Amino acid sequence: MIHPDTELRFVSPEIGHGVFATRRIPKGTITWGLCHLDHVLSPARRLELPPCYAGVISAFAYLTAQGDAVLCWDIGRYVNHSCSPSSLSLNDELDIAVRDILPGEQLTDDYGMLNLPHVLQCRCGAPGCRREVRADDHLRMGAEWEVQVREAFALASRVPQPVLPYLKNASQLLDMLEGRADVPSPLAYCVPPAAGVGPAPA
Amino acid sequence: MIHPDTVLQFISPEIGYGVFATRPIPQGTITWAHDPLDQILTPDQVRGMPEIYEEPLARYTYRTPEGDHILLWDLARFMNHSCSPNCMATHYGFEVAVRDIPQGGELTVDYATLYMTPEESFDCYCRAAECRWKISADDAEKLADEWAGRIQTGLLRIGEVDQPLLHLLRDGCLQRACGDHGVPYQLPLRRLF
Ligand SMILES: [Zn+2]
Ligand SMILES: [Zn+2]
């Protein structure tokens, strides 16, 4: 479930749609979390689907470390990539705002954290754009992602968390917020390039 | 799954989004077919969700007579109502274009032809000449014949146009829909099968 203070907007014919904040979303807010209505498609399930879904899944779903493709049920599926994103993955079920997101600003993720089956050419225009986004970006970016996520999570218990009641696994976040569980390294959810989950059926 | 030659477009803050044709879609085209990614949420599954889900479920799903909530996975969920719709739902999990839809035209459906409960009545401002103003579950009884006639105008052309969604239809659905509406399918449909 995407944060409620967001809306879908058309960006351009090349990019298509994007998700934009309708109000300020403070750093530390969970901007998306896996909910009861999202599609979690196992590799076996994807093989059963008619071939017309391959394009949809590769454009809109992300892969978990287990090789499941997650297709958000809502506009969460339209969150675009940026090399200087507003949110990063906290784990494979949660995204967290790593800076304040202002009204009218686009919510973005770093697809380098999403176990991409293909290399993605990037023209996001952010300073420091990596040009190519790939599944093994965590080898270079991991330390920085970890710092950003931990800094953002330190604020998480002090900001409103409207996504929390929708989470499929709300207790996991509550345990972290209330200090009963450690915040995992985001790298735990990136598949080492050798593990071969990679180009599972799109 | 909605017809591939469609796109989501913002209409206005009151109406929100709608589904528009990116190319002409001729009468007789299957514009939507129920597909394996559409979620069928049983009453038990819905009961297992936190109460806060009531709002999104009411807004984005429709109920079947069996009490399941159906959540369409794609743009089809954004199709708006019209009292003079260019798409009509059959009882067999697909919709058919009952008029030619021009490029840039909005795909619409009459919500009263979907499963409506009495609580789901709403005021309509669709601006069709034949707008009924108040849309309710009772409309189905009054308009059944008219709707059947419209579906027939779509089905009559079904064998003459491209059908990118045909592979999603379950066995026998098209034949049974044609049978219900007195459309002889053997000849025009030979091309499709
Ligand atoms: Zn970039
Ligand atoms: Zn009307």
C-alpha cells in the first residue's frame, strides 16, 4: 500500500506515470509497504500465466531475494527509479523516505535494490546518475544505502506512519519501531549476483 | 485485462481517471476479459483483513452475488460509468464494444450491468442524452431487454474484427454468450477459432 498522501500523475510519454506527494511526507515515513492486496507471484505461478503478462511484470513488478515478483495492487507500481531517490527499501516489504518529500515532489526508489533481472539504462537526471542501474549495484552502493536507511529509520518512531495499519506484516515494523527487533541491513535483501535468482521468468 | 490499445488519463478532480483508446477500437471488439491476475477475495479472506481495508475494498472492488470481492488488477478498474456506454458486460467474464470507439474516446460501461447492491446507488452526471440521473440495482430489471439488444450489436460483429483478448476467454464463454443473445456464431466466428 502506497502512502495515502500521494497521487498518480502523467510525467511524459517516455517515462509514463509517476507517483507524487500531495502533502509533505517527512523523512523516516514508510512510503510503501506490502499489504494484503498486493500480488506476490512465485516463479511457478509466473510460468502458469499466459505470455502476455511478461511485459507487465517486467515493467511493474520487483523481485524479492526469494525470486517472487511483487506487483503492487495500487499506484505503488508506478513509483519510478532515481539515482538520488526519495525512498529506499528498508527490507523487501517496506520503503522508507530518506529525506523530506515536499508536496508536488515525485516519490522515487532506487531500482538497484530490487534485484533487477536486466541492466536498466538510466537518464534520471539526478546529480550522480549511475547511467546504468543493475542488480549488483549493492556492491558499490550498499554502504551508502545502509547509512541513509539507518539515519531515516532513526526518525521513524517520531513521524506519522499511516501505512502501518495496512501492512501484511505490521508486527515486523512495530517490533523495529519499538526497539524489539533490529533494523536489518538493506543488503540482506539484495541477491548476490552469483545466486542466480536473476532473470527468472519476467 | 483491458484491451491493449488503451491508456489511463486524468479527467478532472471530481471524476478522477478514465480509460481512453489510443487507437480506434471497432464495435465487436472484446474490450475487457476477466484474467488470472484479477483477484477474487472470498468473504473469509476479507474478514481476515484489518478493518481499515473497508474503504479501499468498497472503492476498488465489486461484489459478486456469491459475496466475493473482485479486485481487477489493471486499468479496467478505472473504467467510468455512462448511461450510454460503448462497452457492455456479458455474463461470461468479458465486455464487448457495442459501438466504434474512436481514438481518444473514453471506454465506458454501465455500472448497473455489473453487480450492484442497493447501497451502491449513485447520482449520475454522465451527460449522455439518455442519462438516468439515479443509478441503482433496480435498473437491471427495467433495462434487461435494452441491454441484451446492445450486447447483441457487439456480438454480431465479433468475428469481423481483431480480438487481442480472445485467448483469455474461458472455453465456451463466447459460444454461450452468442447463444444467449441469438447470435449464430458458427459462421462469423469460424475465422477466430
Ligand atoms: Zn540515474
Ligand atoms: Zn448517466
